[in-house]
Amino acid sequence: MVILSFKSRLHKRFSYILGRFLLVLILLLVSIFCSPILPVMVAEANPAIESVEVDVLIQAMGVRNPQVLLEDGLKVGNSTKVTLRNQPEGMMSIQSVKQLPITIAVPQPDGSVKELPDPKDNYKVDLLITLAGKAQIQEKGLFFGKSQLRVGTPTEIEGFNYLSRGSIIDVRIVKSK
């Protein structure tokens, strides 16, 4: 007893349904690939990528010997893991590291004010770090990974012997020469 013979009604009905399904599938594929919207969608899916520099200010980083940290960990040319708004976003290279003086305002006997080094913060350091990487340019701004690069964005940088939090104070697009 053959269930699907070429003369049975079930076979004719099955081939009729299969034929309609294949026709709808072919029309769907043709409409997707020949659509005038497709090039626009592909252009939106691949935004422009530019080189950017980001300045990160780290205040009151606790460290015993800042010179060792600057020579070993935060060395120009090394790469560091960057976390923006508590979301790991990738690696950026360190372009420059500048140690900022920690000072306090001291009133003088003549009424003037002088800035002098703070004697109580022996184990704290302020750093201005410039990071370089690639970011996507979109209508809303520059995006590194999924997070937008803006002034004031909480930032965390991490390397082999350091983990520090700061905030972005400047974002620049680097013009290629």
C-alpha cells in the first residue's frame, strides 16, 4: 500500500502546497535583494569609523610610588582596557600621561593666597591620561563599542598592575595626515 503515489489526491495536494510555498519564498528573496531600501540599510549598519583621542582625568588615585606606576603600567604606547558606564568596551592605547600637582590654597600674612603642595596626601596622585582608539561616528555622536564618548562619562581603565576610575574631560577626532 503506497501512501504517496503519483495518482493519489494527497500527493497532488502536497505538491500544490509545496509549489505555493516555494513561489512565496522566491518572491520574498527577490523583494529583499532588489529593494531600493537595502543600500540605505547597509550604509546605516556600517557607520564611519574614525581615530579619536580621549582625555581622562583621574583624581586622588591611591598609589605608594607614582613613578613606578608611570614607568611600568601607564607607559606611553601600552594598551589599557577601557570601561565606560560600567560596560567593558575594549582596548585603547595610551598616548600620554601627565601627573598633575595636588595643591592647596594657603593664605599669606600679607593677605594674598599661594598654592603649595598638599603635605597630607603623600599617597595620592592626580593624572591626566590621553587615550587613542577607533570610534564610530553616528548622528548622536561618537561611540566606542556600545557607549557614547562624551565629556563627563564615568571611565575605568585597567592594566596589569592598576585599576582606576575617572571621567572623560575631552574627546577629539584625530585628522589623518
